[in-house]
Amino acid sequence: MSRDLHDIPLRGAALAIALCLAVPALAQDAPRVGITANMAEAVFTTGEGEFTITRDQTPGARLEGDWALIGRDCPPFCIQPMTPAPGVTTIGELELIEAMKAGDTILVDGRTPDWFTGGTIPGAINIPYTQTIERLGELNCEPDFDGKFDCADASRVIMFCNGPWCGQSPTAIREMIGAGFPADRISYYRGGMQEWRLLGLSVRGGQQPAATDPVAAQDVTPAEAAAPGAGQASAASDGLPQNAGQAVPDGITTPAENPIVEGTTEQAAQSSEAPAEGEATAARPGEGELPADPAVTDNRDNAGMTAPRPRPAD
């Protein structure tokens, strides 16, 4: 009896050693934050190359800037339905990752180029919701003669945009279906960039959305859209000043705020634009006695000036 009691500590130690040997040792380089308990990272290949998805390992990391906003105006930033159209499958991050690892799905960022260049999911291509129909050929659809498309061989696609408050990809999805794209080949990642970033998953490109520029967002080709700054370069090639028409409320009208256009002085007075020829007009209709100062080329030159110089009396 006493021998058995003395054996108990030894038996307990032996059992503990056996249990330790039965549990696989954790990898020395295992990340603190994995994607799942059994997935430290995800690797997949698209036409644009190989991409690795991981999660942010920074202790205490949190969303900052615009991505931390919770009170966006509605409209236009309204909560989207769970399913944007009948037949479409709504998915989460793990389903997106598994589909991309399988290699049979095209990941489509449906946002405008300014958002895309500010950061997207690795491997995504940019087809802005405003260009969806004309670019269905990139998703293996063929145009027919009835204003629709033959999408019998359409690719499987995952559509996403900024998140549950973003209507860009839902709009694109409904237009695709209306043009003949099969709904059962569309998956909708409703969480979008908001939830992707919230989980600390890898982002390709900038870390904040680019500032919206109504000029730079125009006429950006698919090739240009993939390069940061493409919108600005496209606008510059058009000969249009950046932020044209976005006046700074300092009482001075610069050429950037008042671009030169072909027209008469009378037409310019109605449109607030300077004419190509003739006398310069006012910054605003009805202010003909206060012309734009041609010597001012940048609003930084306006420091300390609260109003245009008055015209000398005749």
C-alpha cells in the first residue's frame, strides 16, 4: 500500500511527459495573429502575380482615419442588404480566401479608381461600377445584338467595395445581372474593405483612401487604374488643372479655380469661368467689377488677403 502511494507522483510525471509528447510542438515562427487556428497565412496566384495574405501583428493596432468613421451620411452611404440580388451568394473573408486559393475566381473591386489606388485586397482588379457593362468582356462575356451579353462561359467573380455601407459593388452586381451575367456565378463580399481592414488583413496599395478629385476620376483607363496617381496623371494629360472649380473661400480667384475656356466674356460671366479672349471676368456672376487677379497662381500667395483689390475709379 505504501509502495503504491509512493508511485503516484512518478506515475503523474510519466503521464505529463506522455501528454506533452502527444501534442505537436508549435512552430517557432508562428504568428501571434493567424487567419484561423490552422491557417497562419494564405497564398494565391492571379494574373497579376502571387500574393500572400496575413494579418497585422502590431499589438494594439486599430482602425484610424476615415475607416474609423461610424456616422457617414445616408444617403448616399446607406446600409446595404445582405444579398444585393436574387441568386447571388454573400460570403465572408474565409470563403473569399479559399476561392482565391482555388484559382478559379476573379476578384473585382467595384470602386472608383481613387478608392482603388488608396488600397485594395491583394489580387483584385479594378472595374469601377460606372464601367461595369462595357467591361464585361474581361469576365468572359461576349456582346450580342440586343444590348445584352452572352455570358454562357462567364467567369466566377467575387465583387466587393468599401463595406456594408457602400453601394458601388451592389449597383455593379445588379447591372451585370441585367446585362445577362449569371447571378449564380457572382459572390458578394459584403464586408468589403471596411471589415477586411478591421481584421488587419493584408492590403495592397495605400493605407487610406485617396482624396476624391472629380477631374482626376474621369477617363481613367483600366491600365491606368492599377497605378497609384494614375487619375492625376490622366487629368494632367487632358490639360485640365487639378481640382478645377473647387474654389478656396479666401476672396481671391486663382487660375486653378477659374480655368480658361473657349467662350465670350458674356458667357463667362454666366458660368464663372474666364474667357479665352477679352476682358477677365469676376470670380462669381454679378461681380463684374472684381476680376480675377492674373498674377495670382497659387492660393498660398493669398495669405493675409481677405478680398480682391478694388478697381480704381474711372
